Amino acid sequence: MDDKGMLIRGRFAQRLAQVMEQINASIGFDRKMAMQDIAGSLAHAEMLSHQQIISADDFAAIRGGLEQIREEIREGRFTFSVALEDIHMNVESRLGELIGAQSGRLHTARSRNDQVATSFRLWVRDAHDRASALVLELIGALLDLAERNATTIMPGFTHLQSAQPVTFGHHLMAYVEMFGRDHARLCDSRARMNESPLGAAALAGTSFPIDRAFSATALGFDRPMHNSLDAVSDRDFAIEYLAAASLTMTHLSRFAEEIVLWMSPQFRFIQLSDAWTTGSSIMPQKRNPDAAELIRGKTGRVTGSLVGLLTVMKALPLTFSKDMQEDKEQTFDASETLELCLQAMIGMIGDLTPVPERMLAAAGAAHSTATDLADWLTRVIGMPFREAHHVTGRLVRLADERGCSLEQLPLAAMQEVDPRVNDDVYGVLGVENSVQSRRSLGGTSPERVRDEIARWRSKVQVQA
Ligand code: ARG
């Protein structure tokens, strides 16, 4: 029997069945945490030495070995072994090859349970940081596009029916609000998760005189976790990350859906260049926004990961159960997907050009300023809003009967519906006027949109 895989099998005479090895091993995916595992081991060894639990000489040998392993992995020279189950045992076994028996002192006052909890936490913390940076970049791209389109008029929709004219800048700023909340959620979850499980050992703590604050600080954690059972069995941090990622993907997906709609020949509100569109193998005229469709499609993967991990955790008794090994693949996949989709969205936003004349024409269609007319009847003529709504409805019907827009109705025709209407009404019927007039806080007027862009720019500057 070769001794790979026998590192912790002192009491076993036989090696694992092949399928057992296959279901048990996580090295195929948890090798992604190699750097975090080594960082955790370095911090742990330094703490052991500082506390004189191991000698300075042992620490120096362990550190030298771990640093060499880090180089081997970075340079792709490390041989990962399935028989060694996971990244933790692969590194420990290699350390033994490099420095001999001294390597065995590294695992003093530690268990794989707090080791994996630490490595995975460090990995998820990095994932938070990468996602946060990309979300800020996305917000920056949206702000730039919104700034260029603070006065570009487009239809605002409810039920995907033209409702009232808005500015394209205002529409984009709605996504800035969404991604701003996503960023806040990531920061919030990162702050909560930044505690160290290291030193909880298997589940109950240890009899060695360790200093958990020392290793926590070395790893950039704010403090050690305060309950050893919780420390090894908590995966809230990954679930919170996946929840934040899922909601970010949901926002990306909604925007992606709008890109798909706006790119369709029926809308033609925007154009994407060749760099961001694909053709059809049979229909030469096609220009498809595949990246937007894929963002929409990939959203399910990330939400699936969230539901997957919640389901893994939902009936687990304290503390560690091997089920928890299933936390990693879906989290890795979700973060890879999220980051790719954020990058794709940043790229598309930088690339897309609006077609203002199409947007304007659509904004003016379907009596989109009817609310402005009703508001005018209330504000200027003094009708109760419900009556104004009714009068406007009759004017809309009249315009439909004549096949014209509201502003094309002659005054005499309007006065037949209600004699109080006067010439000033034409001032509120154009889309331009409609948009300019909506100056309430959070409204669509260009000046409000510019205020919001400025507010977000200073907010982003503080966070970046
Ligand atoms: N590979 C394992 C995981 O991913 C490491 C923890 C193993 N701990 C244990 N008691 N078997 O969770």
C-alpha cells in the first residue's frame, strides 16, 4: 500500500474503496483555496511559535516549507493527489516531504475543521472584495452613460406599456440605486464575516495556550469568533455572499432583459457594436445581444447556488458534517459567474449607443402626456384630480377617434369636451415639457438627474 492517503489513517488497515475516495475527495475543486490554506497555516504556525508551543526552529522550517509549496502551486509545479482528499492534506503531506518530521508540529492545536472554515472564509472574503470593486466599476460606467443622456427622452413603462416620458439618464440611474444597494450589501456582509474561526480546533477549543487574537490579526480578521462550535459549523458568510450575489445577478438580469428589448428591431432604442453582438449562422441580417441573454440566463446558476447551500445547511446538527464540503463548488461557480457577468455588463454599457430619435418618437406615442394634461387641469383649472382624470380620458378618446395626438387636437375640439380648457394647455402636452416639469425629488427632470449623478459620484469616490 502506498502511503498517500494514509496521512490520517493510523487506525485503519485498509485503504479507501475507489468510489469512496471519489465521493470523499474535494481536491478537484478546493485546490482553488490553496493560497488561503497556506496563509492560514502560516498564521497558525507563527502563533504557535509566538506562544512557545513550537520552537522558533520548527516555525522557521515550517514557514520555509510552506513558502516553497506556495511557489510550487503558483508556478503549476505542484502535484495534487486525490488520495490526499483535499487541499489541506495535500499541502501538509508535501510539507512532510520537504521538511520531514518537523512538519507534524503544524497541526498542533488545530483541526481540519477550523482549518477549512478559515480557508473558505478567507476565500469568500476575497470574493466579496472582487465583486465590490466590479460593482463600483459598473456604477461608474452607468454614471458616465447617464451623464451623457441626462436630457435624452425615452418612454417610461409600466406593464411594458408606454406610460410617461422619462429621460434615459433617469432610467439608468434607477440601476445605479440597485447596484448601490448591492454594493452596500456586500460591504455589510463582509464586515460581519470578518472574524476568525482559527483556534476553534475540531469543535471544542484546545488545551494548548494559543492566542486566537494573534492569528486573527495576522489574517486580517477583526477578532476571533467567540464560540468554537459555531466557528467550525457556521457557513452564514457564504450564504450571505450568495444572497448578495443572487440579488446583484437579478439586477444584472433585469438590465440585460432591457438591453435585449431595446436591441430588437421593434424598439431599436440602442445599438451595440460588433464587439458585443453575434451573428446568426443562417440569417445574415441578425445582430444578437448574446452577452445580455447569457447574463439573464446565468442568473439562475447563482440563485441556484444560494438555494443549494441553504439546502445543504438546513438540517445539519452542530457541528461539522461532511455535507458541508458541498459549500465550495457552488460558491466558486457563483463568484466566477457573477464576476464574468459584471465584466460583461460593464463592457456593454461602455459600448452601447442610444438612438435618441427612436426613443423620442416612442416617448411621444400612445398619449404619454395624458397625466400631464390631467395634472394641468387640476393645478391650473382647479378641477379635483378624479374629474380631471375623467376629462382627460374623454380627450384621449377624442384624439383616438381623430387619429391624432393630444397636442394635435384643436382648442375648439377640446373645449367641446370641457369649456374651461384654454390655450395654455399646449404648454404641457409635449414630452419635453413633461420631462422638464417633473422636478420633485427623485423625479425624471434633467436637473434632478444631474443632481443624482453628482450625489452618486461623491458617494462612489468615498467608497472606492
Ligand atoms: N475537505 C473538507 C471540507 O471541505 C475539510 C474538512 C474535513 N474535516 C473532517 N472532519 N473530515 O469541508
